[in-house]
Amino acid sequence: MYSYLGFWDSDWKHGHGQKRYANGDYYEGEWRRNVQDGQGRYVWRIGNQYVGDWNNGVISDRGVLILENGNRYDGQWENGIPKGGGIFTWSDGCCYIVNCLSLLPFHKNHYKKPAQF
């Protein structure tokens, strides 16, 4: 069971709204025809969260993924996958400037300390 509090257009979630999912996840932001579309914040029950753009129910364009352990990616997204330019920052403050096809090839040994920029 889930709960939704927000604007409706006929039987569709449409406009600003908040949805709590049965598994404990949470979304607050813009809806268009029953799906996330526009600016929004999604929080997973494990503590990770995404704040940024959504397109037709999918993370896209520009946003920040903040992991429960403090690591974060701030950059471009395409179809729910980090893609293009951005910055991956570890919780210790070290960061990696990204211009890639996806974040999958990340290795922590390719990072620089802030003083090295």
C-alpha cells in the first residue's frame, strides 16, 4: 500500500505531490500524468537519495545522487544512468571529475585530493 498527497488532474497525479511507497521509499516533487516529471527528490529507505530532474518517470538531465555513506555524484543523467559531465565526491572530500559514458568504470585510485586541482 502507498499513500499520495498532492494535486490531481482527473484520476492522474499531476502537479506537486508526495508519495510514500509500501517499501518505505519516498518521492516529493512534480508529477505529470501519474509519473515523476520535472524537479523532485526520491529517498530510498536505505538512506540514499536523488535530487534533480525527472523525465517521464526516469531520472534524467541534471541531478545529485547522495549515497547513505556520504559519497555523491553531481552531474548529468540519461535514462536513469549517470552519463556525461559531473563530479563524484567521496565522503572524505576527494573528488573525481567525470566526463564519461557512465559511472560504471569508476575506480577510487583515479581520484585527486582537492589541493591537486
